[in-house]
Amino acid sequence: MKKYLFYAMQGNKMCFMHVLLNALQLSEAGHEVKIIFEGESVKLPSDLALEANKLYLQARDKGLLAGICFACSIQLEVLDFNKATGLPLLNDMNGHAGILPLVKEGYEVIWA
């Protein structure tokens, strides 16, 4: 099986729903899948959690959510909420969430 990293940059909820759908489908097919919230997508965890979005909760419960960009969370004023999610705040690339750690583990990056 393969390893996939969805590196979500967009803050558009509809687009992110497709990230979740694909990530869940790949995971259910036996692939290893991770999702990183970077750029404007760091605003989505608060909205998705507050509405108890089914796909978001499934991905969280399956351990697919690798973390949230620390620097973008500060810049977009969602750091406190993102800390409260319990997801890792990633800052390995000058305060941002880099792809290198997961690429080194063999993940193929899908930009979203």
C-alpha cells in the first residue's frame, strides 16, 4: 500500500470536504493517509468542529489529521482554538508545517 499526505492550503470548506472524502476512501482501502492544515485551511478546524462535521470527525478519530500550521494559526488569529483541538501544532519549517518529515517517511504529497 502507499502513503499519501494531503497538504491543504485552501480555506474553502467545500474543497476541503473533497480532501476529507479522498483521505477517508484511501485510508479505508488500506493506504496510510495524513492531512496537514496549512495556509488558510488553518481556519477550518474550528468551523468543522463546531458544526460536528461528520467527515472531519471521522478523519480525526482515524488519526488522519497530522497537524496544523503554527505560524498560519497565529497570522489568521485561530491559534487558541487550534491549540484546543489537541492536534499537533507543526512548526518545523521556520514556524510553518513542512512536508519534509513525511516525505522522508515515504509519503506522496497531494497539494490541496
